Amino acid sequence: MILTAAMMLLLTTASVWASEDSSATYSQVAGNQLAFIKLQPSNIIEFRVLSADHEKVTLMIYGEKNNKIFSRTLRIDDATRFGCDMKDFSRGSYECVIKKNGNEIARRTVTLK
């Protein structure tokens, strides 16, 4: 019963987020753990990781020629939401990656216009 309620909450959250950018990455990690990468209309790349259980999570953005332009490592308890403002970056495609304990759990290419 608790598991069913938790899954309903996660699905509701995912469906609300999907309304702004339906092409966002929604990756099932393990059990009820989810990772999201999404481009907001204001050129903010949003990262979200749910149920990390005090694990090390690294958020990265790569530009052209695979140059790392952003990296942030966090230790999180339950969930984290982090936005990277890309308004000062040039138009083009960027590769966004979320790693948990060194393992890639989500990847998405976003295009700034």
C-alpha cells in the first residue's frame, strides 16, 4: 500500500513536469529512484534526482567537442533539484549527464535557441 502511494506520487510529479518539456529524460534508476534532465523555456537546465540515500551525485554539462563546461557534485539525502542557468552561453547543443556514485544514470542532449 505504501509502495503504491509512493509510485502514484512519483507518477503525478513526472506528469506535472512533463507538461513544460515533454521530451525530458525520465530515467528509472533502481526501485523507485528517478533522475530527470530537462530544459526550461528560460534556458535553465534542470537536474533532479529522487531517492539518492546519502549517495554522491554529479551533475555535468558538456559543450561542443566534449568540453566539460559545468560540473557539480552533491551528497543528497532524499531528493535534489538543481538548475544551471545557460542564458550567457551560446546557442547550440549541450550534453547533460547525471552520475550517481560514478555510474551514469541519465543523459540528455539539449539545444539552446
